[in-house]
Amino acid sequence: MIPYLSHIFTFSGAVLIPLAVCSIIALALIIDKLMLLARLRVPGADLKSQIRSLARETKARDALAALQRFKPFYADAVSVLERHAEEAPELREKAVSLSLQTVTRETHQRLTGLSTIASLAPLLGLLGTVIGLMMAFRALQDVDGPVDPSIVASGLWQAMITTVAGLVIAVPCLVAFAWLKSRLRNHLADAASLLSEISLSISIHGNRLDD
């Protein structure tokens, strides 16, 4: 245990400190986004099927009412669609699109931090490895006579520690980023699809929500 701890106080081992900071930040970001996903109110398959059926039957009022009662995470976009029901389809869809863009920015906040850490951690690990190799070769330079293989082996394993640490941090960050982004993108795509179908129903019904 002591050799591992003493390695932190070397030039290459000092890279483990920013790597540890990266791991803490990454864990906090992952927990934050998982909690966000858990809080998001997303219509289930039955409700989405019901809303689409109402929209196809040009019952836009009932479809909007069902969606508003559920209060999904994109409730603001639903309200925008209702307020612009009597506008031209192009203006109505533009207004809804802008509202959904706001929701997208809110749900994707700090998500790019994971991809940044996934890219940064291996580079920090490589930096520590290069510094460790330089130190190992410097130690060989100062040796007179036959070289003890243990000197080379000690320098190499110490140099590789930071690379391993960087990859251990980067891989979970990359997986979490891809999974979280995919889930959020799917939820937003479902929202856009439902609102588009209701908007189309309004257009077919003559830009009016009354029966």
C-alpha cells in the first residue's frame, strides 16, 4: 500500500490528483442526470396511444386536455401549442419548436461535462505515463554498471498507473454520456411527435380547438 501512496508524491503520480477530481465531478454529474431522468414526467405507452387516437379523430381539444392533465416535463410547450392554436400552422409549429428547444437546453445542462471528462481523463493519464517514463529513463542514466531490471520495472508500473486511472474514469463517463443523451433524446423526440400530431389535428380541424 505504501508504494502506491508514495507514488502520488512523484511528478507522474501528481497527475492522479486532477484525475481524482475528474472522477468526483463525473460521479456528481451522473447522479444529477439520473435524478433528472427519475423526475421527468413522461407519458406512458397507453396515454400516448390515447392522445394519438384523439388527434387522428381531429379531437384536438381532448388530446390537449389529456396531455395537460398529465403535466409532462414539456408542459410549457403544450401550453404554447394551445395559445397558438388559431395561428397559421407554420407559426404554431415554430413557436412549439422554440419552446422545445428551451426544454432541450434545460435537460441537457451539464451533460457535455461528461463527454469533456471522458476526453480529458485519458489525456491526463497519458501525461502522467509520459512523465513517469521520463523519470524511469532518467534513473537509468544515473546508474553505473549493469542495469538492475527492477529499476526499469518499478518505473514502468508507476508510469502506467495514471493511464489505467484515466481509462477507468473515461470509459464509464463515455457510456453514461451516450446512455443519458439517448434517453433524453428519445423523450424529446416523443414530445415533438405528440405535439406535431396534435398540431396537425388542429390544422385539419380548421385552426380551432372547439368542437
